[in-house]
Amino acid sequence: MNRHIEQHSQRTAAHSERFDTVIIGGGQAGLATGHHLAKQDLPFVILDANERIGDAWRKRWDSLRLFTPARYDGLQGWRFPAPSSSFPTKDEMADYLQAYAARFELPVRTGVKVDGLSREGDRFVITSDEHRFEAKHVVVATGANQVPKIPAFADGLHSSIMQLHSSQYRHPSQLQEGAVLVVGAGNSGAEVAFEVSRTHPTYLSGKPSGQIPVRHGPAAARFLLPVVRFVGHHVLT
């Protein structure tokens, strides 16, 4: 698992190591980048704040599934181990990422939360608590939504109103009785609203988004999505 670390890291000072490339984030983007670097036998390390690879998926709401079928969910070098038209659960995705890192012996260090990135001369300096990494190249693969976005007026709402950010939501049983307002009509908001509507009167607020012309599911995955991908990749370029 730590082959690249053992071969290529250099201790430069107390709690300091040097690599050619440091990848910040051990999700699908970070692991895919690592796979390509490993194929070129380039020295690198992947840093991830979670205790296990895939925990960013495991911490999401219980019913979450990928909205793309399994045939499109695998990373370079290993297809997703599920029927091609099925929609993997969040935990299946998390386990796949963990197994992917092990399969290709990617040098991932978990439990390392990066708190600083700066430039010193011709090198980058990455810090995590008292630990320091130096690198010629840095790939930031942390995703775009690491900090919950909560409107300023939220603190002014009455204390009787229960408020949950989507990162805290797991299941409708967390909610109290009464109507629910879901703010945000993207994928997360729409899926949470759909689930909550089974047990609570539910209102969805947000900018309307595009819709596919058929019911989403295995049939659409088998017949419609391949056509849409072909048009997008080869016609509307």
C-alpha cells in the first residue's frame, strides 16, 4: 500500500517530507489522478482527511444512490463491480473506492487534514497540524462543496424550527412533525425532498433545473443515457 511513499519520500526536517506530487483529497478524482501517476512510475502521495477511503460517501444520507448507472461509475483500469444498468448506493461507491486504492496499491494517507498550502521558492508547502509536506506539484482534488452554505438569516429563525444542512441529514426520522421546506432544487435537494415527501408535507424551493423526458431508472439507463452520451460526445461538441 505504501510502496511509493517508501521508495520516494525524503525526510527534509522533523515532521517534513518531500514528494514530486502531493494530491489533496482521496475521492474519485484524487484516486484516478494517482492511478495515472502510478502508471508512469512517478512519486506521489494522496492525503485525505477522512479515517477511511470513501468516507466522504459514507457520511451522506442513508438512501443516497448515484444517479448515473454503474457502467459509467468505474475509474480508470477497473469497471464498477455491479450490473451495468444498476444505480450503486453510496456505501457501494465508498467500498469501491477503498478497494480501488488497495487494488492498485495507491499511497493514500488517511486522517491527514490539510490546513495550509503555500509557495516557497520553486516548491509548494502543504501543512497538516505539525506535519509538513513539500512538493513540486500539487493536485487539489477536494471537491467544490466542502463548506456548508447556510443563509445569514438562518440564525434569526424561531428556535422551534428545526434546521438541518444536507450534510447533516440522514433519514426522515430526524425531522419533527409538520411541513418541511427543502431549500435548493439541485440533485441533493430534489432527492431529499422526494424522500421526505413520503412522510411529511414537503415544499421544494430553488431554481428549476432541466429534466430528462422519461422516468429515471434502469430503463433510461439502458436505452436513453447511451444516446444522450453519444450525442454529447460526438455531435454537440
